[in-house]
Amino acid sequence: MVTCPFCGAPETDRFDLEGRRYLVFQCMFTPSVDPTLSDDRIDARLREEFTGPLASGHFRRMCDRLHLYVTQGVGGRALSEDRTDRSA
């Protein structure tokens, strides 16, 4: 079983979708991995990609995407709607 590279939470599920394997950890971190990798190699790859000195900037990219969603996307439009009841 693989554990979360950030908090050590255990893996709770894994599933394959469109040629990729997704690991779901108890902390809800859900990375995509190559389905041909062994658990040892998956563990090493997760640590390399997400926590090592060559980390990919995963969380920075996710924060940027969330910021765009909230400020300019559907989320931003929903948050800026006028929700006053004009029928009264």
C-alpha cells in the first residue's frame, strides 16, 4: 500500500480511467500515476514529483487554477451574482 507523500495518510482506493491509474488517499490527495508501475516505484515517483527538490509545482498550479475559477470563471460569476429578492 502506498501512503500520501505529504501527510502519510493511507491509500483508500485506486481506479483506472482512460489509461491512467488514480490513487485516492484518506486525506483526499488523488494523484494520477502510470498503471504499470509497482507500488515501490509509485511511492518513489510521488515523493520525487510532489515533495523533492525537483517538485513540479503541483499545488502552485492548482492554486492558480482555483484562483482563475473563482475570479473569472463560473465560480466568479456565481459569487458576484446579485442575489437580492426583487419580487418584494
